[in-house]
Amino acid sequence: MKLLIINHSCTIPVVQQFYAEVERQTGWEITIVVPSNWQDEYNRVRTVERWKDFTGQLISLPVWKSGSIPLHIYRSLFFNLLRDLAPDFIYVHQEPYALVTLQIYLANYLTIRKSIGFFTWQNIFKNYPVPFRQMERWILKHTDVMFPGSHSAEAVMRKKGFTGQSVLLPSGVDPAIYYPREQQSRPDEILIGYVGRIVEQKGLKTLLLALGEIAHLPWRFVLIGSGEFEPEFDQIARSLNLSDRIEKHGFVPFTETPNYLSELDILVLPSETRSNWKEQFGRVIIEAMACGTAVVGSDSGEIPYLIQATQGGVVFPEGDAIALARSLERLILEPELRVSLAETGRNSVHQNYTNALLAHRFAEAIKNQVEFDPKSQRSGVQSFPSP
């Protein structure tokens, strides 16, 4: 079996880990195409590097509109590449309205016409302007397998007219990277933390107001990440006299993030829905749980469903600083509950959200599609053991 992946996120080596796991389980020939000049959210051009366990081809090609997820497009027609690689399945890890999705779908349609699928996080129904609305409809019509990251994303695509096969593919973690470390000895303080982009819609103002409500309790707050909301965050913290109880670490490489998550007693994800955005998944939730940390999350987007499914935390109404303060106070004052939530959440992540389990689900969907696709000239595709 030959699998072709188009995924700009694979310019981050650890993202390739998922496909390395697919390789390990199946023995398939996997080729990943990535931009050679991708500019990340910090305006840095990423150097394309291979994940240590990925053995397939890693092809880097230049793109126009580098850094724009919906608008970037490769400086290649892909005709010759598709004919040379002759993949059995093409997976485009992009939204169906993105230009690069249309680029790959058209190249496939005009050349080899193999089974193809896309990924989506869309959890808000949007009517995109011309020509993106027409592009999306055409993509949905010519998709063999869709991989939504959440049930709400699947519902949006169904509402937009997709009637084909859908396979849920949320984010996963590698337990060999995300696991509890031994906590450092410290005074009798509870470490509360946030990891992610420092932007307004992440609810950090609400979080600061909540911390102000429980200033009498023994806690310290750890902030990991960077973003445009930082100056306002600092101003609000000063006005609430909280600055001396806040540790700011800025951007932290993924290899170091598990160390911080393990050190925390409570992770908070206080995201707040906007007209054009709501939390799509909350990957840091399962990362924190895998590291043995209890979670407090708002009810924005997928967060409450994820916390309910894992039973590894508590949910509060988004934007409600008092409710968030009460949730934090409860976990600070009830260490047994905090430990119980952390243990339950970690067990659930191991049972439902590991890369091994999700890679098996992904590969099974592709195998079944290729095996029964009348367009495919291959037959008798071999199965493979469960992880």
C-alpha cells in the first residue's frame, strides 16, 4: 500500500510521529509533502526536519502565501509527482475550503483518480464567499473518506451536504512523551497553569479575574505561551495585584512542555466563543491529563465534551469568572478530588487518545476504502494487527 500525505504541519517533526506510527503498524510506503518555506505564527521560517522514527519519503516543495493555512498553495501542478508516486490513497490534512485542498484534489482528478480524503476542524457552520463556497462543495462531492477532528465538525460537514464515509480522528498523544514526571519539592502552593496562545478568545481576562477572587488561597500561576494579548494580560494582572504570583515562561518547545504540565496541579483552558470561532478540541487537555494533571475547562466548543468523555476535570460556563473561581477553589481545597480526576483522566487518555489507537483507526479506514474502491486496481490489501 502506498499512502501520500499533504500536511503543512509536518514541518514540525513531532507531527510526523503519527504517520511513523501508521508505518510501524502497517508497513505501508508513506510519502509526506510539506512546504519548504513555511512561516509559523511567530514569523519564523521552519527548517524541514525528519522525525526520528519516520522512514518514508519527506518531500519539501515551495509554496505561495507561506504561513496562511487556507490560502497557501504549492508551486507545483503535482501531475508528475502523482504519476511517479502512484499512491493508493491521498490524504490532505486541510480544510475542504483551503486552496491547497483544491490543488491536490484537482491534480488527482486530472491524473490518477485515486481515493482521497481530507481533515476538518470546522465546528461552526459558515457560508464562505465565492469561490471558496463552490470549491468546498466540489471537494465534498469528490471525497471518499472524511476525517473530522470532532463530532461537531462532522455535523457541520453533514449539514453542508457530505454523505460519504466519515471517520472521527481527534488529536492524540504519545505516552512515551506525555507522562507524569516527579514533581519538584516546593512550598505549600498549588500550581495553576495555562499553556497556549496568549490571545483574547482564550479567556485569559476571565482567568485573571477568577484568580483575583481566590487571592486568599495558596496558589501560583504559570503562563506558557506568547501572543498579542500579553500587554493587556500584564496590565490586568497589575491592576489586580497578581503580578508577583505569576510566572511567565513564554514560548516553550514541545519537548519541554510535558515537564511543565507534570509540574502543574491544575491546568486551565478558559476559552470563550466568538462569532467566528469556538474551541475546536483543546489538545492541551489530553496532554495535561496524560501528564497526570487535573483540568478545568470552559464550555466553549469541544472542551466540555472532551472533559466529560475523559472524566479528568471540571467544566465551568465560559466567561463566568466567579464560576471559574469556585471550580479552582474546590480543587485547591480538595486534594483527593484533584488526584482522582488526574488519575481518571490519564487512564482515559491511554484508552482513547493515544497515537497508536488513532493511527490504527486512520489506517483501517484507508485500507477498507482502497480494498473496496472500484477505481483501485489493487485487491486483497493485507490487514494488520491492532496496536
